[in-house]
Amino acid sequence: MSKEEVIKYVEHTDNYEENLMSLTTDVADVTNKLKSYHKELEEKMVARDNILEELEEKMVARDNISDSRLYTANRPAFSSASGTKNECSKKMVNSYLRGGQIPSEYKTMNTQIASTGGMLLGKEFANKIDNALRSRSVMRSLARVVNVSSATYEHIMELSGPQGGWISDTEDSITGNIDVDSTPNLTSITIDMHELASVPSISQRLLDDAEFDLEEWLIDRTVSHFAALEDDAFIVGSGSMKPKGILSYLKHAGAGNVQWGRTSYISTGNATGFPEENPMDSILDLIYALPVVYRHGAVFLMNSEVASVIRKWKDNEGRYLWSDMHGNDLMPHLLGYPVVISESMQGIDAGGYPVCFGNFKHAYTIIERPDIRILRDQYSQKPYVQFYISKRIGGGITDFNALRLLRCE
């Protein structure tokens, strides 16, 4: 090997070692970066798991807030193989109502069986009672009904009326009866819950009769009791241990400015009843005493005695002013407005309020919890079996502008 070849070989060997050292350094840097990235990824995964765990805890806490949600969530599911959705209801009827034995499905979903001795009615059973009650309760068909889960309901009302205006697309201003700098004149009305109960009784012999439709009988009795008690409370209830009725509020004479918290009335002009001449004039005064915004949807409310008197009124041509049918509406009408009969209304007496005219969807609010509770009692009234069926409801006037009363004076 010549001298030049030796020098060239040595130079080539020195470059190789330098290249190898450079490559080793690069591999070390990549390795360190991979370790750092892996550590950062592990930290992010731990943080994600913590967030998911916290979110799951919040979801569980949210599901446990409302009793009514628990009531719905803990119901046994209905499988398609079981036949119909009424199987759970039939089990409740045959096991508990007939024999006093609580089905195992209800034991797992009723957390208050031990403390009350009763149980919550199945959803299908309770819905049948509610649907029948809506069709047979006079005030339920007229008023606004709200389902709540709390013990009270708060209604906010703007005493100065609703505020609003027109908003410009190009200018930062609002034109209309709204003052963004003023405090709105608001008031709140609180409606409390009260417990309503029906206690139908039946003989053990009928309970033992498999052909007897116990469910239909129980629904019919319960709805009859509930409807009668509700209508009486919603009209003349004192507000103590029962809802406050429309006739139980303080009164205010005159059709002008409404005193909030008092119902307004106009007089018939006769202390003992309707005027002997032109009695329909008092009804006309009552209609136009109600603000025009409430007349659409307004109805007359009176009892059968008052209706029998007004039904006989005639015009100068001898035609009855009362109409038994109005177009496709089968309800009786008076001067174009429907007439609803409730025996809880007062009669034609001195100082009485025989007729109420108003838009009850605005005037009166009924609140209720969706659950219905039942307790079977075979001991208190032997040889009969009693069923203590209860639900929580309330009611009160929420807009005193939306109704007017007619007073005999």
C-alpha cells in the first residue's frame, strides 16, 4: 500500500467515527422526545379519566334530584315478550288490590313502602285516573294545569302588563312601551300543595270474584270522589288544608281598576237577585266588565238553579236568549259565550255571587304531582276492604284581571 492510499484510508476511517457519533446523538434525542411525548400522553389520559369520572358523578347526582324522576326511572321495564304493557298493572290489581300482596317489581321500585304501608300506583293505572279526571272535573277542563315536583308553585305576574317594543336593525334603540332603565312592576303568587284522598270501600266477596273488573270500579269511584272534591275546593275552598277557590278571595266592587289580590264584581241592581226588568242587562254588563284581551276563550260559570232561571229569558220577539248549541260546539251558549255548570257555584241569594265570567286558562292555575299513592286497609271497616288513594294538588287565582263576578245587590 502506497503512502497516499494509507492517508486516504485513515481520513475515511476518521469521518466514519464522526458520522457514527453524530448518528448516535440523533437517536438519543429522538428517544428522549418519545419518552417526553409518552409521559405527556399518559398525563392527558389521566386528566381525561378524572373528567369522565366527575361528569358521571354529576349525572348520577342530577338523576337523584327529583322524586318524580326516581319514580319514573325505577319502574320495571316492559319487555315485548311479556305480552302487553298492562301486565304490571294487572299484577298490581291481582296481587295487591285483591290479595294484599305487593308484587316483587314494586318492592324494588317503592322506597317508601316500609314507612307508609302503601305504594305508588303504576304509571298506566295512574294515567287512566288522570285522563278520566280531566274529562269529569269542571275546573280542570277550564283552568291551567301544571305538573310540579316541589311542595309549592310560584307564579310571577307583571302588574303593569307585558312590556315590549320594536327593535331596529340599524339603531341601538327600542321603540314601544318598554323602559330598559326602569324596574318592572312584578309580583309573585305562591300556590301550596294539599293532599286529596278518596277512600272507596268494597266487600271481600267482590274482591274474590275473578270476573269483577276491580280496576274499572276503582278508577270510577276514585275519579268521582276526586272530581267532586276538586271542583268544590277550586270554587269555594278556603285555602286551609285545601286549595283556595275563586269565590273565597276578598272582593272589590267595580269593573275598572283591579285591586291585585281581590276579585272584581259588578252588581245586578237587585238585592235579592236579577232585575225584574231587562235582567239580561246585568249579564251584558258582566261581559263587558272583562277586558277584551280575555274575552276570547271566556265562559260563564253557574249552577243549575241559576241556569234554569236564565234559560227562560226571552227577547222582545219571544225568542230564548239561551242557545243549546252553537255551531259544532255542543255546549250551551249565552250571548255567544259557552256556559259551564258547576253545583259548587252559589245560588240567587242576597249578597250571593251566582255567575262568574272569565278566561280561566289565565285566571286560575291548578298544580299537582303526577304520582298517586294507594294503601289497602282490610282492618278498619271489617268485613269491608278500604282503599286509601291520595294525590297532592293545589290551586289559586294567578290573574285577577281575567275574571269577573256578578253579585246580587
